[in-house]
Amino acid sequence: MSLRSKFLARSVVAATLIVASFLAAVSAQAEAANCDAKSLIPQLKTEGKLDGVEAEAAKVKNGEGRFYRIEKDGVAPSYLLGTMHLGDPRLLQLPTPIETAFDQSRRLVIETTDVLDQKKLAGVIMADPTLTMLPNGQTLDDYLDPKEKDRLKSMLSKKGVPLQAVERLQPWFLSSGFMLPSCQQVLVKGIPIVLDTTLALRAKTAGKQVEGLETGVEQLKTMAAIPLKEQMDSFVALLAIENRIGDVFETMIELYLEEHVSTMIPAIEAAVPDGGVMVGAGEGYNSFEEKVILERNRRMADRMVPLLDKGGTFVAVGALHLTGDKGLVALLRGKGYRVTRVTVPVPAAAIEPPTAADASKEVTPPTAATPEKSDDQ
């Protein structure tokens, strides 16, 4: 697989919570786009690529599982949940082991609490234009050819956003939010709802402490540090698969719910054609992985320690931060914690993907029913 396609796949999966939330809030005001989507897994089976995808995923340490129990002598157990920063209702319905752990925990920790205050969030993003805007008065016109520009206009028009409104944004910022399907954008009192923010609202209602591992500024600086050329390569590749974005998200949701976290990246790489604009080489993938995944893993693991040592902590961060020999599971074990996977049951019947009519709705966040006890607790 080309390094550019790896960059694209990770860019689609690992948009930071603050950016995905802010841009969802902006674009969700527009008319909903058609969000019909289908999983790419059957295609991989038909093309004989699935075995190779699964073999590649199997090489990743801690690649299976999205929920872990964290233990240390003398304190109550804590928990680590890998999330997806999307508003799909299937992601918001927590299986019993996760509900039980959340109910029993005394505090919730998410990537950043800045997403819970829209005024603060807007202030964070606007405070330093160099983190989100192209330098020296440049616009996307300086980078896109006419065909790419037409594709961007088409994508934005479906969200009711004129090109002039975003033409000076850095590619990472634009691609992290405006490319989300409208049916994945749900608002509650102006707060974009993804699993992380849903848990935060529930925790506040229940009187639990809610804390963050990063500030919004730190997340913005991390993304803005990706070299502009690699940002643009990824953005152009994203434009090239405009009509398949919904399928990409649907595939990731399916694999996530089945706990095949490390299968997400190789599956998208194999299913999305590697020809044309997506072929190439360079250091883009390495830059993205180091800055957006590994660097943040180290920071989050360090900041989790005092919270875990209090016991009764429920941590919810993006699922890609859990996997690999430099992921949070491995890092926490290296810090002396016993980190054990808790198997989460896959729903007996698949829930239908959301439709365009579900987009931009004001909804009530789900509340926790009285959870049943699990053998994993």
C-alpha cells in the first residue's frame, strides 16, 4: 500500500475530537446529504483480499478489543474504552459490560473537555489563526487543479457551505470535519454528539467528575504540525474518493463493533483503489502517525497515571490510540498496571445505518438503564 493511502486512511479514522466536533457543529446546520452506505468487507471477500487484510491486522499488538480493565493493587479498578468520533447511533448504544463499568466508575476522562463548551471551543480555534489557516494569504486555489476544485465544491455544496468560506483553511482542518457524512452529525443543545461527548453529558448528569487528557490548543498544534504537503496529499486523495466516504465510515463502524480495531486501516487500504492521485511515496504517513497517534499516546498515558491511581476512573479515547506496541494498552502495562481485555458482545442483530433524515437533529442523549452484572466485572 502506498504511504499516501495509509495517510488517508488514518486521517479519516483519527480526526481529533475537538476538530471533528467543531466542524460537525458548523456543517450540521446545512441540508443533510444522502448518507446511504454499505460495508466494503463483502467487496474484499469477493476480490480475495480479506485474508491478506486480516493477516496484516493480526500483526498488530493489542489489535483486537475496544474495552479494557485496568488494575493496580490497593485501588478500585479503572477502565479504558476505545471510541470512534462519530455520531452513529450504533456507537452510542453501550453493551452491558461497558455500561456496568461506566455506572460503577467515579469519574470520566476523555481526550479533551473543551468540546463541551462551544464558546470556549470556538475561542480556542480562533485564538491562533496560524493553526488552522493557510500561510501568507494562500488559498486552496494555490494547490488544487480545476478537477479537484470542482470535487471540493461539490462536496461542500451538499453541506450548504460555499468554497469561499473555507478556501483559506489548512487541509487537515477541512478534511477532519467537513468530509463527515451529514448523517453522522447529531447535535444536543449545540454540542456535537459522539460517544465521547455522550458519555460526558451522562457523567455530568450523574454527578461524576469529567476531566480531559489534553487541551484543545494541544490538539490543534498537533494537527497543524503535519507538513503542509502531506496535509494536501491526504486531502486530494480524500477528494478522489468522494463517493465512497460513506462506505469507508460504514466499514470502520462494522469492524469497530466487532472489536477488530487493527483491521480498520488495512481494510480501507485494500478496498479503496490505490491508483491515480492516491499513488505516491513520502514521509506523510510517518509524520501523521508520529504526531497524531504516537506523540499523543505518550502524553495521554503520562496524564492518565494520577487519575488511574485514584481508582474508579473510566477513560474514553479514540480506538486507534489503544493498539500497537506503542499504544495506550502497551504503555500502561509498561507503567506497571494490569490491563486486561474485556470482551464486548456483538449485537445479535445489526442496527441499520442512519439515514439522511437523522442528520442535524436535536436529540436527547441516551441514559443508562440499570445494567446487568457481567462475568467480566
